[in-house]
Amino acid sequence: MSATAMNPSSRAAALRRLAVEELDVLVVGGGVTGAGIALDAVTRGLRVGIVEAQDWASGTSSRSSKLIHGGLRYLQALDFKLVNEALHERELLLDSLAPHLAKPVSFLYPLTKKYVERPYVAAGITLYDVMARLGAKATSPFHRHHTLAGVQRLFPDVRPDVMVGAIQYWDGRVDDSRLTLTLVRTAVEYGALAANRVRVTDFVKTNGRVSGAEVTDLETGEGFTIRAKHVIAASGVWTEATQDLAEAQGGLKVLASKGIHIVVPKERLNGDVGFILQTEKSVLFIIPWERYWVIGTTDTPYHQDFTHPVASQADIDYVIDHANVVLQKPITRDDVIGTWAGLRPLLQPATKGDGTASTKVSREHTVTEAAPGLVTIAGGKLTTYRVMAQDAVDFALGEAGAKARPSQTRHTPLMGAAGYRALSAQADTLGREFGWDGTRVRHLLDRYGSEINTLIAQCREQADLAEPVEHAPDYLRAEFAYGCTHEGALHLEDLLVNRTRLTYEIADSGLAALPEIAEIAAEKLGWDDARRAAEIAAYTERVEAERAAATQPDDASAAEARSAAPEVVDAVKG
């Protein structure tokens, strides 16, 4: 598969076609579910368009726990079907669909009682491991038992008085933003028309049936109509608002629950594995990444504006307090270099109104026809995005249509997967001409897979791109250039929030590196000095607003503090 360039030119071309061509399927929402739907539909041979009101993955799909897992807690509820489905999808991602993005990660399940607890927990985790291996290639080791001494070898900073041992098991992790973006790019490679920062303002109806959407390009303010035989909305916590645009009498009822995570430098905790901890409400993960730890999450009702949820002081303190239960050297607010908050769309038990024609319900997600011609899907989790997408397209096409055009995504690797393992074997030599060591190359391979060849080609054409960013040396200048030329970034915040994660990976949120990154973006996107200055100011305001929000005691005051920063599109229009 050749490189697919998503950039302002390709976006403009997609918009022109969306305005004049009738689609088979229009997808509303550019999170992981919507991106998965676009890929599923286009690989069935359908004409597909996908629009997103913000940047790709800007909502829940960039603010998850970034885990791909079967859900151990569902075993406690004896929901074997759901666990089996999720484990199967986990193995597909790790083994064939996205081995460059998805990686195994191990966790310790603490044991607090000497004799009774270990057999019970071990039985559940054994079943978990066995189910993962049924009909699938095993990508991770079988679980292991550890005494307290064994736990201390794996995680020396553990408190010795809070557990007697642990069971180590494996799941997976993934950069959710990059997974979503890669799904979009793969869909585009197969022919889908994709445009971010395009908002649906209304739905078009023909003879009482939804037959398209009125949209506005937020970058230009221009509006036009997209015609489609089927419209599928995957808008998460905005599901009800989307249905209201269609004046739907039926549809899904969704409530928002906020979950936050904190980021702590890798050197702050002495350990090589993660933890899964039981809390009074749910579970809390301490998750190892290469350069930092991610700790979360929370689960609280959310009633503020959905666009920019933020962590409050109370949220951060909650996560710190629960993590410190197992940490010998307690973390403090001073150790937190970044946070993020995401909103879970919690499905309510029934569909709304009496006008819902039919519904397909899963334990985790539901697909329904909210209005004639408008299919909505909500719920689910990151791990099972592919199944959700398949269900949504099957539902839209109907039984006969789905049988005639079955889903192909189970056997469709995502962009960058093909050749990834062969290139990984060359990691120590692949970047030798640029002075890159094996660690640097593996970082690139785990973000781009075989698309590393496109970055290398760009570095050969422009030598300075092979150099690290001065104040963010874990990233090359080429990565920010590639974000502009191939990954559809339109603004500085797109580069620092979703193409990379500098906004929370380093203590200053990338502010020191901002002038250099802005210089690269200006060259690739054709910005003049005024536009470059406006982009820098907009991102700086965003960072300052989010920092202010993190000092507020509750959701309402945190949301008010975050609202001080304008939307980037509005901020740079002048």
C-alpha cells in the first residue's frame, strides 16, 4: 500500500467531490468508531465519505486509557461472550491489523490475602488467558504468579505492607489518536473521502427519509450539501444532539461520564510493569509507557460543555490518592506533567421515544435507526471498534445488503502494518545514514510502521528534517512535517495534541518547542508570519486555560477556566 497524503490540498479535493457526488454511506463523526465504519464500508466497495467537526480523534478517541483488553471485570459478571469478543479483537490488533501501533503490556493484580484470594483470582485470569488463545494466535505470555519478593523485583517502589503477592497478566495498549488517524488514512487509501473540521448543521430529507446532510467547512465558513443513500452517525456523547438535527422521534439516549488520567515521568516510579487496582467505584490502572506512566481513571457524571472536558483539582487528587495506596514513594501534584479528560458515552437502558424502527443491542454498544435513513451507534469501547463498525454497516445495509457485501476488515491490515516486522529487524541499521540509533528507529516504527520509508524519503530531500526538535528531542522535525503533509494536520494544536502528544508528554506542554514546530508547519502549510503568530498564540492560550482548569475544585469552575481559550479556528481567522 502506497502512502496516502492527507493535507489541505487533498482535503479541498475531497470537499469538492463530497459536494457533487452521491455517496452510498456518509459517516458523521471522526472518532475511532466513525473511522472504523468508514474503513468497513469502503472496503465493501461502497462510496464513502466521513466528516468530523473538530480534528480527527479529538474527542473520546484521544482521551481513553489507551488499553486494548478483554475486560477482566466482565468475567466477574460472567459475560463470557463480551470478553471473548474483546479478546479476539485484541489479538487481531496485536498480531495482524496494527502490530506497529498496538503493543503487549503486563499488569500486576495485587493479592491482599495469603491463601483464599490467589486460587480465586488465578482461576479467572487462567480463563482469560485460555479464551484469548481460542481460535487466535497468542501474542502474549501466560500469566505468572509472584510472591511479595517477586513483586518487589518487578516494581521496587511498591509498598510491601499492602499486598502479599500478585498475579502478572498481559493485555495491550495503543496510542488511541494514532489508531484513529490510521483508520481514517487507510479508509482514504481505499477510496473514502475524508474531511476534518466540517460540521453537520442539518440533515436533508427526501420523502421523509434522511438522504444527506447540510455541512459547513469551519476553515472557510462555506456550506454545502452532501447527498448519501445511508447516513451513519457515530458521534459519541453528541449522539442525542445529532439525532435532534434529524428531528428524530426515536434514537439512543446517552449520558456523559468523565474519566481523567495523569502523566508522571518514567523516572519517578521504579518499576517495569503496570498495576490494576480495585477502587470503590471501578478500577485504576498504572500503565507503563516508554517515557512516562499513565495513571487513571475516574468515572463521574459530566454536565458541562462536551467539547473540551478537563481534569479538575478534585479529579487529580482522587487519582493520586488511589495510586499512592501501592506506592512506597507517594506521588504529588508536583510530579504530574500532564493530564487529559475524556467523556464516555453511557447508553441508557432503552431507546428514546416510540419512533425507533429497529435496534441491534450489544452489552457494550447499540445500533439503531433513529430516523428513516439515519443510523446511530453509541457505546462500546476502543478494543471492539471493528466489531462496532461492522455492526453499524450491516445494520445500515440491511440483511440482504450485508450478505451481498460482507465486511472485509478482519483481514485488512491498517496502513503501516505491512512490512513492519521486517523493518523492525533492521532497526539498528535503518537510520544509520541520519545518525539515528535503534531506539530512535523503533520509536518511528511504532508510530508509523512501514510508513517510516516515507519519512526517510522526506529526510533525504530535506536534510534538516532528520534532526530532533531542540526542546522536544524525542521527536524528529520530520514527524511534524509529516503530520502536515500526510496526516491532515491543519493547526499547531493538531500537531501537539493528536499527531504527537507533546501537550501532556513533557512538563511545559511543548511550549518551548512551539516556535520550531510552527516554523516547520508554516513551511509545509504555507502560513505567513501573521498566521504563524496566531497559531502559536492559540496553542499557548489553550495550554494556559487547561493549566488553570486543573487548579479548580470542580467540573463547573474547571470548564469555565478552559472556556477562556477560543476555538483554534476562530482564533486564527483574523
